[in-house]
Amino acid sequence: MKTVLQIIEEAGGLTNAECISVENEPWMRLVIEVLPERGPDGHIVVSVAHYGEQNGTQCATRKCCSR
């Protein structure tokens, strides 16, 4: 999780980062999204997922969703 936080900080922090895409061959693309809606307790929600293609269709493998 420290690496994800570092990537968000380098992209401008939680208030400025919306969608960060990291290409790291040969692995699937990593996407970090700071979602516009807040969690039930009012905290910022961050989604971390790997995106790839399977049988010609884009697929997401969510790793975590933090508040």
C-alpha cells in the first residue's frame, strides 16, 4: 500500500489525482483511481486494479478498494 500512496503523491496527491495508469510489462496495467464519491463514513475512496484483455474483452481484477 505504501507504493500506491507514493504513486498517488507523485501524481499530485489525493485531491488532484483522478486516474493513474501504470504500464509495467510483462504484467497487466495497474490503474489507481480516486473515486469522486465518498465512502459511507465520508472518507475518500481509492480503487486499485489490474486491467488486461481476455478473449478480446477488457477485464479488471480489483485488488483493493480503500477508504
